[in-house]
Amino acid sequence: MEKLRERAAAILADGTVSLVIGYEEGTKRPRPLFCHDGESARKLIFDSRCFHNLAVYLTKKELVGNGRFAVTATISTLRSIMQLYVENQLSEDKLLILTVDLSGTLREFVTFDEISAYVEQFELKRSEREQAILTRIEGMTREERWNFWQEEMSHCFKCYACRSACPLCYCTKCVVEVNRPQWINPWPAPVANMEWHINRAMHMVGRCTACGACGDACPVGIPIDLITRKMMEDMAPEFGYIPGLPVKKGNALSTWKLDDREQFIR
Amino acid sequence: MSKIGVFICHCGENISATVDVERVAREIGGMEGVAHAIDYKYMCSDPGQTFIKEAVKKYDLDGVVVGACSPRMHEPTFRRACAEAGLNPYLCEMANLREHCSWVHEKGEETTEKAIDLVKMLVEKVKKNNPLESIKVPVTKRALVIGGGIAGIQASLDIANTGHKVILIERDPSIGGHMSQLSETFPTLDCSQCILTPRMVEVAQHPNIKLYTYAELESLEGFIGNFTAKIRLKAKSVNYSTCTGCGACIQKCPVKKIPSEFNAGLGTRTAIYVPFPQAVPNKPVIDRVNCNYYKRGACKICEKTCQVGSIEWDKEDEIISEEVGAVVLATGFDVKGTDFFPEYGYGKYKDVLTGLQFERLASASGPTFGEIRRPSDGAIPKKIVFIACAGSRDPAKGIPYCSKICCMYTAKHAMLYQHKVHDGESTVFYMDIRAGGKNYEEFVRRAIEEDTVNYVRGRVARVYEKNGKLIVKGVDTLLGGEQVEIEADMVVLATAGVANCGSEQLAQKLHVSYDPYHFFAEAHPKLKPVETNTAGIFLAGACQAPKDIPETVGMASGAAVKVAALFSNNELVREPIIAVVNRLAPPLYSTCVGCFMCETACPYNAIEHEEIKARDGSLIRTIARVNSGLCQGCGTCVAFCRSKSIDIQGYTNEQVYAEVMSLLND
């Protein structure tokens, strides 16, 4: 961790980057930190409690500016970064990755190929919580599932924290804000809530890297991250494609390849 | 508020017989924003159009809905009428009250209500319509003809003679196609090659025709007037600019036992070969699959023989790019082999032939120099049986259609046989004799009456070999279903004409539609027989359906005229129904975030990257831009765009949403 701080301070000092995005100690848990100088870089931490997906800040021009910036990245963050790259939102010349691997060694990545090679070593597994809820949902009938989600979504009051926390929700104008025509009714109500959540899920198919940030952000604890996660799990074997893993341009749903298995069609 | 004019057509009685058109006009007239609504017997007639023009002026209409037939039929008519009255033509829409309503429903209340709904949707849409300008695109006045058979030859010559450049590509080493394989042609019995080869030479020598043999289309991109064709020039392994065509290499080639494609498998050829003596170009290619050098790395006898050093061992396929404005598809057909018929021996009897093989036997340039001899032992067959409709008109075999040419060529075959073998006996088994065509019926009668061909109306159930004879078991339905058994020396099957191999893939490359049998589909069965559904791509000959030479030549000339008509324009006008990415005032510039999912989804490669730059040249954002020339308005990108930044002009999200909501908000 000391090396991380030293390195962050060094690249800030020699002008390699103008900003390092990382974590610092918060009141109850770590919180994001934006370091513009060596002084603030001394507050950097990086441990297992740091789970915020910092990739969400990388597409915010007002935060990262036009210069080069560094980010201390977890595996989840790296997957999001890869997907952002696939979607043409990041470029190598603007980004520097700092991370600490399992052996505690500081690692630095410049190219997306390096990130991809590193991320590929880690399997995308369900956590205990995810496994527990998904097993329960998978055991339900269609009607039970629908009722389960209707009940869950009825708590939603459309704060859009899920959207804010998601690194892949980077549109300057979200579909909920499109009002000609008004596809999704803006108020929180059973149908309007479903309109939003179904739309969100559709927009995430083939893109969601299962970082879980949306679920973590939900103030009423709706496990919405599991919808997109499950869709990703269902899609991966059909298309041989896991978002955020190998460097592949395009999207499972927008591309057609001869080796797509497409066993669901028939 | 909108001032929409609504015009309901009776279409004679086509619509008014089942739909209460007066009620439709009355109820729509009461809709918000509708300034004028009438019904009339024939809206498309001159007085009908005058009603529209006058109403546009009188009520100062800002939108028109015509409830009539399919827009495919009369949308251009009504849009032109609006334009003549000073209203932007894209503010005129049609509700299809005929195909979508009156023709498919019984008379009744509900039918009328559906008609009202159909018009109502369009009224709501037109309220949201924007005036659009047609797109003008330039025309490349050069045609690509695919296939060098008689269809492609005729089309190429006709186009070239109008003064336009033609690129003719042929898959085989020589042009000529199936017609060059034929012996004589019905109904005049003139020698096929004698009438064809002058045309082939004309193609090769025409200053406006660029001929690529041994070449295939790799891809076709673009649109009418502006196609880019990538053509694969397969490696011939012989340098044509130095080769003199002396043929010494062919004589010396040690691989001599390759079944000759030109002789339909009845003769053999070498690995370095010219398909037939009159080939154009008359220069050899090396068949790399069978050549000793390519198979085992040794031989090169042809190289030693060649006095001008034309053999190019390491030559690779070359892909060239050509800009063309129109494409004529003339890829022809194929015939089913004898192996398709289990009841006729699965192709294992040597003396059961296809009609095409018989053509080669009867041809003076064929493997027997025009003598009819059995492939098995070389004997002259004394009894011969022709079986018409082998595969054709047989739904059980998956070929329910009539192959059209077989009745005539079977009569010709029998006639040729009788002319060559005077003591021979020929029998034709047929289902019906279809001899529609000038002098065709007379020709068949001649075969029966003068050349004493025995015509038996009935099917052949089985053919099997016994003591060197082929036992043909059939039935004579005109004799009350009596069994007929003939001990024949040779059996000729008039096998079904089928789509050429690779036609499906080619159709997909060109985005033209094809029928269930993989023949290319014409745009309209009667009125647009040479057009495809893809503008700028035309059809000639048997690639559309089996047809004989006169019909093929007529169709090829028809396609050529279509191409020439297209080339008579310096620019084309096309509908502005294309996708556009929205542009907004700074600092947003556009709601597009540049994820370019549209780019990977677009089947026409129409999405480009547009860089938005500040005054100092620094890059602000990269967003998507639609190439209006390439976009076909399919809307796939619209469905993929998460931020709804792309819209199809004329079918915007807002317009379609208004249509749908008009039905839901009752």
C-alpha cells in the first residue's frame, strides 16, 4: 500500500498524470478519493474493503478533464474498464491503471491488452449472497418470479442511484429523460417502475460485467444487480462472450458471428 | 393546430363493398386536427387527384392521409399530387384500407372500425411528420454482369452496344455456359455452338466489355448507381498476357483422367486444360485440385513444354475492386444428376444419362464426335428410352415446378437419335407435352409423326439392369394403365433444372431475394420480371427460373434495357427514408455517446465516426454519423440505440409512437 502511495505521488509529481482516482478511509468504510497532488496521494488506501467501482468516474469529463489520469482498480473495476473500452469510451493514451495483485505487489497497466490478460486470470464467480438469492429465484416458477420482482420493484422510488453507480450508464441523455416520445413514465408507480427496470435490464444485456454496483447503491436494497448478472450468465454460453473479459469490439447482440451457438433459436 | 386532409377511396367497390367508407370519412372528419375529410370512388383517378390538390390549397393543409390501396401501388401518385399542390410530398401518407382491411375481412361493423383505426393512426403520424427532401445520388455508368452464359453474353453485348462499359465475370475458365454444351437447338435444329461462338468472340473483342473469366464475385457493397464489387480472380497459374494458346502443355500433361465438366462427365480432360476447343479465352488454366505439382510438389511438365514461360506456379488469387452502377445476374441453372433418382439406379448404371450428357453424345464436338454410343461398352443403342419430368413436377422430390425446357429437348433428343440411328427405336415417357412457343408444337409433332418416336403417356416406376440391358418398367395411362416393359440399351432422364450451386450464397451477398428453390426472385411476377427487389440489380435467364434460349435472350435484352435506362440518368433520386443521428446545440452537440453499437449492428456499413472538434482543433467528442448513400433505412441501429439518438426519417420514434398511442388512447 505504501508503494501505491509512493507511485501515485511520483506520477502526479512528474506530470505523467494530472489525477489519481483511488480510495481513502471514510467514516464507516472507504470512499473514493481524487488526488491532484502528492499530499493527497498519501491518504490512498487499497484493500479488500474497497469495493466501489471507480470506473464510473472515468467517463465523466468534468472529473477527469482532458489530461491523463490514473485509477486504482479492483478486478470489477478492470472488467468495467474493458467493457468501456469495447464501447469506445476510453482510450489507452488517457489512462493508467494501478492495482495491487493477490501477492500484494503493485501492478501497473497501460494497454488494454495488458488489462485483458490480467483480468482473464480471474473467474467471474457468484458471491455467497448472489448465490443464495439466485438459487432461490431460479427455483421459482415464471409467475412466482414475476410476483417476486413486482414486489421488489414496488419499493423503488426512482432515485436512479443504480444508474449513477453503474459505470456503463454513461449516456448524456438517458432513455428515461427522453420525452419525445415519453417512453417511460417518470413517476414512481408499479407500471412505471417496471418500465424503467425492464428498460435498464435490456440496455445492459451483453454489457453488464456483474460488478454489483447498482445493487450496492440501491437505498431500499432491491437486488437489481442480479437481473443483469443472471442475463449475463445466460448469454455467455450462447454467444461465447462474457462482457468485460476478452478484447472484442461490438456487443453480443449487435454482432453476428458464424461461431455464435444460438441454440435458443429453433 | 394541424390541418390534415383525409381522402377515403372506394377503390371502385374493392373497399366500399366491405367498409362503410362514408362513415370512415365522417368519423375521421371529427378528429382533432382534421380540416377536411371526404370519400370518393377512385382517388387515384384524375378527378380524385384534383380533389386532393384543390383541398391542399383551399384548406391550407399541412398533411394529407389517403385511405386507399397499398402504398406500393399509389403512394408515388398521391405524393406527386401533393407536391404539385405545393405540399411537401413526405407530408402525405397512405392508410392501406384494401390489402389490410377490405380484402381480408367480411363486411361489417368491425371492418369499418378497423378502417377508421388505420386512418386514425396515419392522421396522428402525419401530425408529427416533417418535410423531407429527396436524396440525389450520382450514377456510375458501368455495369457488372455476373455469368458468361448466353444470358450474360447477350446482356453484356446489349449494354455495351448502348455505349456503356460492361464488366463480365465468369466462374469457369471460358464463357459460353450451358448453351456451348448443347448439340442442336430446338425447334430449328441449328447447331448451338455455331450460333453461340460468334457471340462469344464478339464479347471478347468488344471495346466496351472487360471480361474476367475464372472469376467470382467476392462481395458487393453500396446501392443503385454506386456499387463497389470485389471480384476474386482465381489463380489461373498461366500468364494470359504471354500465353499463345498453343496447347502444347495440354498435350503433355500427365494427368489425363479427370472427368470433363464440359462433357458432363462423359469425357476426360487434363489438369492444365481449356474446357472446349472453341473456348473464349482459348487459353488454359491449371486445375490445382488435380495437378500433380500442387498435389505432390513435383511434375512441372507443362512448364518445360511451354516455350514462352507462361506457367505461374505461385500465382495467388487476386481480389480486384470495380465501381459499377448496375448489376445483371445471369448465373444460370444446373440439372439434377442421375444419382438423384433411386428408382432409376442412383446413378450407378452407366447407360442411364441426363439430358445434358445426351447433348454431349449428340454433339459433333463431344466425346464420341456426335455418334450416339453407350458409355458402358461403346455400342450404338438400338433401343432408347427418354423419361421426361425426371424430378420435375414431383412434390415428393421437392421439385413441384415444371422445368419447362425438357419436353422440347426430349423431342429433340429423340429426333436426333432417329436421325443418327436409322434402325433405332425410341420411346418417350411423358406426363404432358408442354410445347408452348413459336413452332414448338409443330416440332414435337414432327418427332412423333415423321421421325416415328414412340410417345407413351405415363410414368416410369423403375429402371434396372439385367444382362447388359436396362429394363424400363412403366405404364401407359392412355391404354388404361397397361404395364409397359421395355428392354432398352440406353435411358435418358430429362432431369429437373435446378438453381445453380452457390446461388443462395450469391443472393445473400447481393441482398436479393430468392424463392424456396433458390432461384432468384423477380420484383413482380408479371410487371417486373427482370428487376429484383434490390434496386439496380437485374435478372437475366435461367437464374430466375428454368427457361429456354429464346426466352433467356429476350430476358437478357430486357435487363440490358433496364440498365441502359438507369444509365441514361446522370443522377438518381432516392427516398430520404434513412437514419439520422441527432445533432443539438453545444455543449451537448448530440445525445449520441459514441458507443458505436449501431456500427456493429448495421448490415450496410453505413455508420461512420464523426469527430466534433472545437475551434482550436481539439477533439470534443466522437459520435456516430449515418452515410446517407449507404443507409437503406432498415432501422436496426434505431433499435440498438440506448439513448434514442438515431431516428429513421419518415418513421421516427415519435411518429411511430403517435401511431401506436392513437390506438391505445381511445
